Amino acid sequence: MNEKFKNIIDKFNQKLNDELLAERISLKKSNEGIHLCNNALYLLKEIVEEHGFDNIKAEIHFFKSIKSEPLSLLVYFSEVRSCELLMPKIGVNNQLSFLKKKIRRINKFFNHNWDFVHYMEQELNYLDNQYFTRENQQFPVYALPEACYLDPKFFTSKDMLWARIRGMNRFSLYVKNLIKEIESLSKEQHSKHQFTKPLQWTSSKAALTELIYALYTTRAINNGQDDIKSIAANFEMLFDINLDNLYKTYFEIKARKGKRTRFLEELVERFNEKMEKDDDFSNGN
């Protein structure tokens, strides 16, 4: 490796402390990582512009192995930052749904580029001249954070794709660990709130659906931040019941003739009766 390149990469790796490569990274740390990667790439770009390469072999090595280190981590830190910014703050189901969409997007990316992934993972080299020299440049079709390095002197047809593959590999592990963390925390919280005697819902599923929708529309749970599915999932867990098609039941309730909120009205009626009986008892009647 060119000594100047080596010095930059060595200093870059020294600054990649454990906090920046932890299983969970704060927004502040992801921003620090992005800054560190950008700085390393800027310094590498200056050397390439000023000195170039001694031969084709050195050029291939640079774009295949050297530049991809900070560039792949730029992809990684950018993805982590976006994930932490956009992930729902409330509701385990909402968070898991968001992260599983991320997993599907990652899988789609790898499926779309399976041929190049195979080439790189098998450590093949017969197409390296086409992929990792500037003579055969093809402008990438995507606009991503690393696109700022599309100076004709500083990119090849596949060096950015290779960096994105490496970065997304690391990001996929980050998302998987995050899913495990959230699921583990959810189970831990649930076990802390286990009842000594399980609660059983002995009224109808339609009655429970009325209650859930009433709590949802009055924003009585988590200040209205959770959606109806999340609330229903918690009631299903609480009473160990399957509510099947919640929306279908709701529309059946809407279609009732006469009193539509039968269970809620019965609740009010029974509660009022209890208070009246308690009043009579207190008054000695």
C-alpha cells in the first residue's frame, strides 16, 4: 500500500473507537462517524489527484480495498443515522414493523446486485480492470450520500457499489441486533407485569373491540400516540385472546341497528347502578 494512503487509513482506524462501532449508536455518534469518514475520503482524494497511481494494479487495489474502508463506513453511519432519526419513538410493534421494512429493503438491494455480490465474495478478479479502474467509468444510477465523491478522478464503475455492499452488510447486523434488543426488552417488561392469576376476557370479542376503539378515539392510552393495532395487540397479550379481524368487527358494530355501543352503554349503566347502591348503603337505606 502507498505509504501516504496507509497513514490516512491507520489514523482513520485509530479514531474508530468502540463507541462508534457499538451495537447501538446515538445520533451524535453516527454524526461523528460520518465526519470521520468524510475527512478520510477527502484526504485520500487529495493524494489521488496530486499523485495518481504507479500502475493499473495499484489503481485497482486502491479502489477495491483502500477507498472502500471509509466509504463503506460512510454508508453504514448514514444508514444508522437515518434509522435512528425515523424509527418510531413509541410502541414496540411500530418499531419492529419499521425495522422489518428496513430488512426487506436491504434484502431487495442484495437480490438486485446478487451477481456483483457473488463476484466480490468469491474473491474473483477477472473483471477488476472493468470494475475498479477509472478508464471504464459508468455513472451510478443512484443518488446517495457517497455520491459527493463522483469526481471523475476518484471513482470507478463499481467501487461505490462495493462500498455500499460492505456498508449494508454491517447495517443489516445493526438492524438485527436492534430487533433483538427491542424484543428482549419487550419480553422483560412483559414478564415484570405478569399477573399471578391470568386474566381471561369472558365477554364477547365485539365487546372488547368496542372498548379498544373507545380508548383509542379518546386518546386515553399513551396520549393517543399508539395506533389501534398496537393497542389491540396489548389487549390480546393481556387476556391471551385472538381478536381476528379487528376492522371487520368494528364495521359490524357500526352496522348494528339501534344501540351500536351496547357494551359501553352497559358499562355505564352497571357502574351507575353500583354507585347508587353504594350510596343507598352509606345512607343506611
